[in-house]
Amino acid sequence: MIRIIIIGAAGRMGRLLVKNVISSNDMQLTGAVEHNKNPLLGQDSGLVAGTTESGIQITSDLRKLISSSDVVIDFSTGTIVNDAQLSVESGLNVIIGTTALSDEDKTHLQGLADNGGKIVFAPNMSIGVNLLFHLVSEVSKTLSSNYEIEIVEMHHNQKKDAPSGTAVKLAEIAAEARNLDLNKHGCYGRHGITGIRPKNEIGIHTVRGGDVIGDHTVIFAANGERVELTHKATNRETFALGALEAVRFLKNAKSGLYSMQDVLGL
């Protein structure tokens, strides 16, 4: 059995992860972590998740759980890199599904992987979204620069970051496929008299409202036609199932910093 700690266990994704780990045949929940002011500290993580009692209380102390676990899954917005460092230094594998990491954070994760850590980091754990990543790369390479790239994402009205990490990743993939610098060619929304669209610009646009879990569309527009690639998530279960696939992948992987593309063999 693979012994799992879930960080952010009382959040929307954390509860789904708790539920799926408890119901799996090859994993065991050994820890549930939240920030030290969470009102659900001390409560049973399984009951908080709306499933059977797990016997694992939600705690704010990751260190006490390390010795009895194999893997940390982190979907929180807290001390992600520090928790990853503690976990790797203690010999645990790490799965990170948050979107709120800076370039400096990602460099830190790469350093941990270079020193023997086994980490999967993906801003979106959905199998379908990661197929979209692959397709966007292939289409961006195949179609000429006459096909202008625009990315539109929509999420629920409670999402705090914009654009979504998935939209940023799509833009990064498209830019890399066309040998462009996203810092130079990315355009995050438009307002006012913007002038004509610059050649090689990649537009990234954010929409918020209602309870939308996550919609992403990449548009390749040319004179006379356009190609649109769209993924729509209808529930969060897909992200949890993807995270558990990442756990299984790391069990037999060598040290390194991996993406869901690696997990899925894309």
C-alpha cells in the first residue's frame, strides 16, 4: 500500500483526494494537513470529505506524519515549496497540483529533483487537459504564424488567481512551439485603443462567473478559417484521479521533476 499525506485536505480538491484515497485498493491515507487557523483542525478527514470515518484527524503539523508516509499530495496555496523540501529530504515523493507557483518556486523544485527528489508538478492534473497540452503543441508547430493564437479560460467566481495556471501553461506551450518569448509576446486581455494586433502575439483572456469548474479554449485564427481546441471540466473528480495516477507513476520512477505529460506517456 502507498501511504499518502494530503495537504489542503479540507479544501475542495483535498476532500476529493481524501475520498479517492480511502476508496482506492492500493493506497492508504496516513495524514491530512491544513493551515494552523483552519476551523476543521482536529476533525476526522474522512467525515469532512463526506465519506466514511478515516481515523485520520486533520492537523497542521506535517512533520509528525512524515515517518509513516510515502507520498505527499499538495493542492494547497500555502507553504508549498517548503513542504516539498521537507518531504523530499525525508525520502517522500511529492505531487503538486497548485497553480500558484512562481518561476523561483519552480527552480527550487527542479533543484530538489536534481538532488534525488521524485516530484510531479502540474498546474492541471486532468488527463483531458494534458492531452490538450499535447495537441496545442502539435497544432502550434503545424500551423503557420498566419494562424493567430488566442486563449480563453473561464472559472467559477471564487477562483482567486487569473489567468488560470492551465491557461498560462497553454500559452507557454504555444510560445515554445513557435520559438517565441511569452514575456514579450503574451497579451493578457485588451482594453481601449490597442491598435492592430501585433504579429506573433498570444492573447490570454480570463472570464469569471457562476460555478464553472474550468473551461479552456485555444483558438488558431487565420483569414478564412479557424481551428478551436476546447476542454471543459464538469467535475473535479478528474483532477483527483489524475493525481492518483501521478502517485502510481512515481512509485517506479527515477528521481526527477515530472509533468503529467510524463505520467501519461505523452
